[in-house]
Amino acid sequence: MASLIEAIDIKRKMFLEYEGAPYHCIDVEISRPTARGGQTLVRVKIRNLLTRAVFDRTFKAGEKFSEPDLVKVISKTFNVASQDATESLDMVLSSFSKNGLLDPADMRLGPTNIAYILNEDSTVKIKLFDILGYQVREWQFAAGEIGGKAGPNVFQWDGRDSGGTKVSAGGYIMRIEVIGAKGSTFVIRKIGVIN
């Protein structure tokens, strides 16, 4: 079981679970008691990772929170395939190379290769999201063309977003959707980036 986080220890960019929902801390302000006494209060601005709603909350310094299960958050946010859909994945996408995603991808060394093997010519849509669920970049390959041919496929990512700006170092989520004659499905992979 993950350790609990005390409110006084909450920092910007931390993740916490509050009232059963996962949140990302945007800002923190601590108000210490005056000489007369009182309680230390922690005022936070937090974003719900599922709804993206932003809230201001005030907690007592000793209140405790658990860390959210980010895998479950990602599953809910990106509608990760159920077991049945995962089984159908084998019909369309026989392999998504973990070696194709350098984890972490060190962009100081140049572009990273993203590799996968298709069982048949298929349309491939790949979307890259930051950890908060905002789309960073998208690629699309038509069936039968480079990136959508049966067999091994490789393309390079230069570490830039759709606007051509270098992405920040950190964690990202890649959603690979494959649409072929035998069906369609998708997989989710995590990628770390170093700049």
C-alpha cells in the first residue's frame, strides 16, 4: 500500500486522491499560525484528472491523502481497451515494441524510433498526450502506406509537439489505434522524455 501524504507535504505538480477522485496539484500556499496559536492551513489549487475541473481547497496541515493509482486514471481518461478488445488486438497488431519506445526517450541524442508490427495493412492513428490528458501530437498512417503496411513499421519522433515546440521532460501517454479488415483496437503505452 502506498504511503499517505500529509497536507503540509503537498507540493506543486504532485498527485493526490481526494474524496475518491484523482487530482493534480497546481498551486500550494501554507498559512502558519500566528503567535497566539491556531492551526497551520494548507490552501491548494487542484485539478481533477478525470473531469479537468479546478478547485481551491483548504486543509489542516495534518490531513492525510493517498496517492492516486495513475494506471486506473489513465485507463479511465483514455478508455483503455477491455479484456475482450485486448484479445482482438492480436488479430490486428501483433507487436508494439517496448524497445521502439526508449524509456526514457533521451531527446538530447536525437529522434527516438517508434516501432510496431502489423498483421495486415491497417490505418494507424497514434496520439501523444501529456500526463494531464492534453493532446501533444498526432500521427496518422493510411493502410498500405508507410506506417500502415503489414509487417514491421518504424517512424521517428523528434520530441516536438504539433506546433513544432520541444516537449518538456516528463511522462507522456501514447495511444496507438489500429483499424484493419479484421477489426480495430488500440493500446496505451507510457513514454518518458529527457531533454
